[in-house]
Amino acid sequence: MSHYSRRTFLFLGAASLLAACSSTMPSLPAKISDRPEDLTREQIVATINTVRRANGEGAWTYNAALEAAARSQARLMARQDRLSHDLGVTLRARVTESGYLLAVGENLAKGYNTLPETIDGWLNSQGHRNTLLSPKFVEFGLAFARTSSGKLYWALIAGGPFEAWQA
């Protein structure tokens, strides 16, 4: 039986209180692992969308091409042990290589041990918060990678139609 960190417990408790206020709020999975390697896609989607709904935004769908681009970036950051949006390959080049041709935004993080901690960090940074809660994006992919010493790097890439940005 896994245990929850205090922060994860507080995050899930807050999410469940918010869920009680809205019948459209999805419930989080019964348990969210403290180990990112044990997260399922369903848990990732439920966690991201619970946060979006709690902040008045609609749900995103999961996109495998965006996940592949996020994985590429997370692995590159972990290999170089450096947090950066451009480590020799731009976001546009990464998503195009993965087959995604629509508008994108990217959130990166390092050092957070769990998905709820990572999301909390993004919510406390205005630029990252804007991406995570943007109504202009409709889908996302998320990945993480570890350095040889175990430090985690996270990448979330959100995507959607270019037309949404022209309004």
C-alpha cells in the first residue's frame, strides 16, 4: 500500500472539495502514486483536468504526439541537467518532428517529485499558470525524465488551433 505525501493529500483533499461544488468535476483516481513512473495516462488526464475545472476551464484531451515532444524535451533536460525551453532544438521543431502542426505552449519544471507538486509550482508562476489554464488550448501531452542522480524534469505541452490566437 503506497502512502501519500502531506502535499499530495492536501491537493487531493482540495480537489475533492471543489469537485463537490460541481457535478461536472471528474473525480481523481483513488490513488495517485508518489512515483511518476507509476502514473497512468488516466491519472495524468484526471489530475490536469481536475485542476482546469477547479479554475473554471474545460477539460483537455490527451495527445500522443504532444507527449512524444514533451518526452523528447524532458529527456534532453535530464541528460544535460538543465532547465530550458531550447537546448539545441526549439519547441516548434520538437512538436513538428512529432507530427503536431497546431499552436503550442510549454510548461517545464525541475526538482518536483510528484505530479501534484509540479502542477502546484506551475499554478504559482503566472506564465505557467496561463498556459495550464488557457482556454485556447484543447489538448496536451506530459512527460518527465530523471537525471542519473534521480532529479526529475517535467514537460507539459499544450496544443490547439491557431485560429484561437487570432481572435
